[in-house]
Amino acid sequence: MPDKIVGVRSPDIRRWRIVGATLPWGTKSMKHGFVYIIQRVEKDEFYVGSAADVANRLKQHNAGNVVATKYKRPYKLVFQQQFDSLDAAKRIERRIKSWRRRDWIERTISDGEIKVS
């Protein structure tokens, strides 16, 4: 029997019930998610994101498949932190992006962990 994904998609929420399938973002379970920070190789610019598979996501960034980073390639991974779920990682990513603080990003990279209250 082929793998299939059963779910509800709306602008506000994305929930999937997995029936032996690989999810669209490249993982086989929703157990863990990562927040990552990549840095532009040629300049001192950062991008914060979240994904279930950071290595694959970095490949997508460097291939030009991500609109936000398409014209600023190449990137290198400078930080990643694992969270209990992809939803938790996405919440942290949104919080970080709302701050837009370069000093916070640099401190996170040097400390080696995200510290949010």
C-alpha cells in the first residue's frame, strides 16, 4: 500500500496525521524540530529558520530554492538547536525573527544555545 498523508491545511494551522509516510519537509516523524542560523559566506549576514532536517534545508538555501535567501548565496551553517517538536521550533523561530537583534544572534552563536524566557 502506498504511503499517504492525511491532514488539514489552512492559513492558520497545519496538522498532519501520518500513515507510514514521509512528510513534505523531509522527515518521517514530527518528534523533533531544529532552529538554525546560517551565515552568508561572502558577507556578515545571518538568516534564522526552522526545519526537521537542517542539512537538507541548507542544501535548499544554497540551491536557490528559498525565496528569502535566493540571491544571497552561498550560506554556511553556524548554529542549530534541537527542540521537542517542529511546532516548538517554529514558535522559537518566529520569536527570534520578531526581535531582529543582531547582537542576540551573535550571542546565541557564541553561547551555543537559544535562551528565551
